[in-house]
Amino acid sequence: MSSTRRPVPRFGHGSRVPGWDDAVDLTKPPATVPDPALTAVPPGLKEQIEAAMAKYPDRRSAAIPALHAAQEVYGWCSPEAIDQVAAVMALTPAYLTSVATFYDMFSTVPKPRNDVYVCTNISCSLLGADEFFEAMLAAAEGDPDVDVRSFECLGACDIAPMASVNGEYVGPLDVADAERIVEDLRLGRTVLEHKQLRYRRSADPGVPEEETDFSPPDPETTEMIDTAGLGPEGETEDRPGPSAAIEMTTEQLAEHPELDAHTDQDQHPAGQTHEEAEDGGPGQEEDAE
């Protein structure tokens, strides 16, 4: 690659993210949760959203995986898709729209089916990501099914320069890989299988030399290392609650009732006990006399 670095393309206002300064539409009616009885949701999508919600104490934590599931079905986070997710999650479409417009991996306008995010942050840029980004744009030019965008950081500096192709990390890349990526996508082949992060050899010396399967371990047969806050098998409550320390189980929390004591500094200044606060504070009886 050449030693001359081209400037990373940006929008006129200096940001890479479009729409950040769009005005709010104040003519829209107040946000309401769509009625599930009146909002048709594909069964498969509903099951995915409900499965995501079941993983978190707060259902709003499932907003990102739920929007991913909807975008997979519709190709983008359309108003219809967002309404359907909102109906299942009992949230307002505005809440989900705020999430969808914040993250680069979601699109609220129609887009090509395949996403190629080229990391152009410092490590990748120093190793030729800007040239690869230009080559990727040229290779995908005129293809309505391939969306190429630069990305601030994908967190894979060890395979720089790299890119995410439909969520699959590939790298290190060179200019010639751009044409291969587009060709693989058009033919429905595995994209740059020999450069996918998931197939890189593990640095763990305990992994056999002939090992080829680096997929996640089976949760049914693999003992968890970190079980903090998780209850025994069959227990429905897996966390003691949002106000308790995550490292404590329900039983441990019951042994420490002091955690439920009032600690709001506005109501109970430092040094003042809960009983003193209810009595009006220390010394107030003497003042009254």
C-alpha cells in the first residue's frame, strides 16, 4: 500500500454520522405504546424478541437484540418494524427509535441487504484502512445489495486493517480483498473464510494443534467460571434485584438487611441515623425546650 494517506471522508458538518442535527418533529402526537391486539407481529420475530427480553431483569435491555431481529426480517428498522418491536416489548416507538438512530448498525431508512463496515480508526488507518475503504467503495459501486461504510472502531486492532461483513470480522485485509468480498457476497459464499476472526488459531497453549472448532462452548455441559448472582438450577430469580450488589445471591442479601437502610444524603445527612431522622434529628428536642 502507498505511504500517502487520504483524508477519511466526513460529512460537511464534520461528523461521519448523518442526521445528528435533524430537527425534532413537534407536530407528532404524544408517544404511546402500540396495542398488541392491533399490531400484527410475525410469530418468529415475536419469539425472538420475547427470548431476548427473558435474558434481562429490565426488558428495555433487550432493545438492541430486538431491533437486530426486526432488521433481519425487514432489512431495515422501518416504522412498521419499530411498531412491532414496541408492541411486544411494551415500549414506545420513540424509545426504540432513539436506540436505532444512535447505533451505526441500525438503519431507519431502506438499505442494501449486505453490510460492510470498514474500520478506519487509528490502528487500522495506520495499516492501510483508508486505501482499503476506497477499494471497497469501488468494488461495490453499482451493487444495490452491498452497503459500504467507514466505522470509527470495531475493536479488533489485532487483525488490522479489518472490516465487519454482515457481522463477521475479517482481517488483516489488503486492497485485493475488496473484490473478493463483493464476489463472495454475490455468490452467497462464506466471505474470506481464511481471514475470519472466528477461525484464527487460539493462543491458549491448552488447545490441541489439530483443533478446528472454535465455536462457543455448550452451556449445558460447560461449567461457568463466573456465577456471581446466579441462583441454583430451577430458581426463577437469577439476580437479587437492581438495587443490590450483583455479587450477592438472594440468600446473602437477606443476611445483610443494612443494605436496605436509607442512604439518601438529601434526607439523611452523613452521621445521622434513620431513627434520628424520624425523630427530627439529634439535638432538636433540646432546642425545643
